[in-house]
Amino acid sequence: MTENNSPRTIDPALKGKMLPGVAAITMFLLLLTLLNVFAAMRNAYGTAAGKYSVLGVCTLLVIGLFGLMRMQRFGWAIVCGGCILLSGGDFYFFRQTHVSFFLLRGFFMLVFFLYLVRPEVRDRMR
């Protein structure tokens, strides 16, 4: 406990400082987003609605990732939402196709989400 009996008080010097796990999550999701954009541009998701929905989600995720790199709360919220939605989607695709890649990536996204919602990470956001 701290001097004011609040267990969630963080040192003001640590506010806005990035943890190594947040940096690793950001780099991995930037790579994943880049690969999805290239796949969409090569029509891997179709030529109409699938392509533009993937590009829209990737744009939103990149906005969230750059906000997370600046340790902004809106970026943290977008990336947390993206991780849990990608995890759920990967588990659904695994259930439909039984391709183990989706199960592995779904677990990675779930672990990323669980890391990002830790109090130590949330308290460092500006």
C-alpha cells in the first residue's frame, strides 16, 4: 500500500513510460497488420466487401497502435478491443477449418489482451 492507502497509485515519473511487453505487442501487431494489408491488396480476401473491411480494420488498428506507442488511453482501448476481437475470430476460424494456425494466433491475441488489461499497464497510460 502507498501512503494514501490507494493500491492503484502510480509514481508520476512512470506515467507515460512504455513497458517492454507493450513494445513487443506493438511491433508484432504492426507486422500482422502490414501482412494483412498486403494480402488484401493482392485480393486474398476477395475483391469487394472482404477486401475493404480488412483494410478498414487494419486502418483502425494502426491508429490504435500509434496511440499505444504514445501511451495514450484511446490507443490502448482500440488495441485491447482489436486483440479480443481477433482472438475470438481466430477461435471461430479454427472451429470451422481445424487449421492449427488459427488456434495458435488466437491464443497469442488472448495473451496480448490479458497483458494489456493488467493494472500496471493501464496505470501507465496518459
